[in-house]
Amino acid sequence: MAKVLSLRPELPALDIDASLAFYARLGFATEKFDDGFGFIDRDGFTAHLWRIDDPRLCANSSIYLRVDDVDAFHAAAVAAGLTPLRGGPEDRAWGMREVYFIDPAGCLVKVGQETRG
């Protein structure tokens, strides 16, 4: 059986430039490959953005960022002018403290920190 060498999520984007700008405000390094494709990278984790014309794909797409300090992540995002989906971070019954954002295409960006040791 072939070995998997990497796993990179791909998020749909209605406008590559708008999506790259959003992720830059979340602290990602961004790179535009062309009008149809871009890259976001933070702390060695990379995702791809691909241009689509059908916004229905975005509503069913999400990414989960597991961080070491969700409150600091939230504060930096708000300072960068972003608004969370449901206010600030909240403790969840499943042992995570989470905050949510929606990118320009409508993809859900969940950010969480484990609260149980």
C-alpha cells in the first residue's frame, strides 16, 4: 500500500484575493499561485484555496485549527478587524474551548483549545 506523504486541506474560495486577505488577518502567511489557487500557512501547517463559482460548496466546508491559546488567537483576530461568528471563545461540553469565524467565501473556521488535561 502506498504511503501518504502529506495531508493538506483544500478550501473553496469565491475570490482568491479576498480569502487570502482574510487568512492573512488570522496570522497566516499567504501566497497566490494564480487567480484560481492560493496557499495559506501558519506554524508549518498548510492549506490550499481553490477558486470555485458555486457558493454552495463553501457552505459545506470548514477547517479546524487546534491552538495552544484560543483566547490569544481570538484577541489577535479581533484586533485585526475580524468578528467571530458567535462572540468570543466558549467552553464546550466535549472538552474544547472554541471560537468560530466565517471566511469571505462562507467556509467555517473553527479554532479550539483543549480544556481537559
